[in-house]
Amino acid sequence: IDSPSEQPLVAHVGIRGIPANYGGSEEAVQALIPHLAQRGFATLVYCRPSRYRERQREYGGGRLVYLPSPRSKNFETIVHSFLATLHAGLITRPAVIHYHGRGNAVFLPLATLLRIPAVLWVDGFEWERAKWGKVARFFHRRIADPIAAVLHRSLVADAPTIAEYYRSRYGKTVACIRYGARDVSGERDGEVLRRLELDPDKYCLFVGRLTPEKEVHVLLEAYRLVRTDWPLVIVGDNPYDARYVARLQEAADPRVRFVGPQFGPAYRALLADAAVSIHPSRVEGTSPALITALASGRAAVVSDIPENRQAAHDAAVFFPVGDAAGLAAALQELIDDPQLRANWAERGKCLAAERFSWEVSADQFAALYRSLWRAGGTRKPTRGGRATNTGEEGSESVNS
């Protein structure tokens, strides 16, 4: 990787790559890149070639490296992360490896062996996700989770409930760094709505992976009870479980529109003109879709799990998780009352502006990177993969 820059390099491992085309972790990395550049860090993202038709060398200021990965729910991430860790240790020599997802805790010892400091950012409790079988749940809870706890100096939670889990279960103090949120309300695009035959401010929106813990099946049951001619737009997909997606489509009434995955301008346009944003999930960390909806002034209906309560606080309409009737009642009230929608939208916008900032997240990660990098030794890995000697010592704390 040739570059004249002497900025320390942060390598991201465990996501599918950028440009983001799957989930919140990819969106987070993409959003953080320019903010971290302003704080003196270059970014390298390890990408999975099966996810991208075009292999760009750079995107949004971040360098991209493509390594093989099998198209397998259980093995895609672990194989790719293993290869990425070896590549980082033997070739790119970053200042810090930033792992995403609890399962990647198993590579922290390898990163240590390769003498590269590492950060592990975890979101949600993987063993509670219905997409995993018994073996995968055992791996996440009984193998990856204890390793993450033992190596907790490198561990970062994305939600207070996760940090509290490590305190209560393992007696470990874990930093909490949340996602930031971007206001996309100014990115309306009439062409996107015309293509999907939607009217501004006259549809409800769900955005997320179509996996069982997202509770889209509960949402479809609830929408049958809602008296409206507004469409319910479902944005997302599940490449690993086509049968579940097919069951959702079979269960949907004629007002429901499955529009597949939408990213970039199309996603932002759909959110900008949605009347109500719906978040029925049973398992979450800090939901990027939720806080982006709040930041963009969308009235939000949200399941009452602790992670959503902490994220939305008093700025969303909550319903008991899994309760289709309760969800239907909340939706009906918002659909029927434009002023009520406007009131909730304003509360959400104010809350997000106060709590969810990529500037703050970047400050916290930059401090953590510097602390780990300086404590890791005297070699100074740079964006170009070279190493120079440095006499810098000491560490910096991370606000949690």
C-alpha cells in the first residue's frame, strides 16, 4: 500500500467492507473515516470480494484490501477475519486493528502475537440472535465472550447495557462508545419515491436485516390491524435465509412493499420522506437505523428492549417487544394525528443532536487508538505500511 502519508494506520476487520451495503457496522466505519482523518489517522478496510462487483482501491478516504471469504453464514466472517489479521501482521502493519463483532475476540491473541494493538467493538448479544444455531451460540457465549472479557482493555461496547453486562458478569469496566447519527432530512429525492410509487409523508418504514430477531413478522402481523391505505415499506434482505424472507412476503398484506436493500442516496431519500420509522427488534446494540431516524426528524415507534430505551430515551413511542397489538395501536395513533407525529419528530431530533455525534465518537476512538498504540511499543506503523522509531510514551483515557 503505497502512500506518502505518515499518519498512523487503523485497519478495520470483521465488516463486509465499504461502500456500506449490509449493516450498521459498515455504515459506522464509513462515517468515521473522515473524522478520524481530521484527528491524524488513516484508515484501511478489509473487504470481502463476494460483496462487491467492482474492487476499488480507495473509497471515501479509506484504503481497501480484498481477501477471500466463503459465502457462509457461520464461516464467512471468521475465515475473512483470520486472513485479514495475518495480512495485517505480515504486510500492512497498522498501528491498530479495529475488530467489529464479539466473535472476532478469538483473534485478539493472534493480534497480540503479531505485536499489533487491537480494539474490539461489540454490539448486542450474539447468542440471543435467532439467526444462529446452537453451535454458533455456544461459540459466541462460551468462547468469544470470555476471551473478550479477559482482554477487556481492548473491548468497547456500543451501548450502556453491554458495558453493564461486562461489569456485572465479569467485574470489568468497559468503555462505551456509541454510534453517531446523521440528519438526512434534507436529502429528499422525488425520483426514488416515484420509482417506488410512494407519496411523501404517507408511508411507514422499516430498515434492517430480515432476520428473526428483528421481529419483522410481528410488524407484519401488527400492520394487518392498522386502518390505513399507507404502504409499509420494508428495506432490507437476508442472503443467508431465503426461506424466512419468503415466509415474510407470504404473510404480508397488499399494502406491504419489500424493496430489498437500499443504501446511500436511495436509503436516505426513503428515510427523509417517511412519516413513521418502525424499530420492532428483540436484540440490538445501539441501533444505527433508529438513531438516524431520530436525527432526521422521523417519528419513531420502538420496541421497549433496554438498548432501545437507552438510545431513544423519551423521544420515541415505545411498545412491548413482540406485542403486535401494542405496535398496531402505536402506529394507528401516529398515522391518525399529524401534529403528534411532528411533536415526536422534534423530540427525536433534539435528542439525537445532543447524544449521537460522530465527532464525539471519533474523539473517543482516536484517544483509545493513541493509548493502545503508544503503549504497544516503540514501532510506529504508518499508512504506508512502514515503521519508524518513536519515543512517544504514555496513554490517554477514553470517556465512557
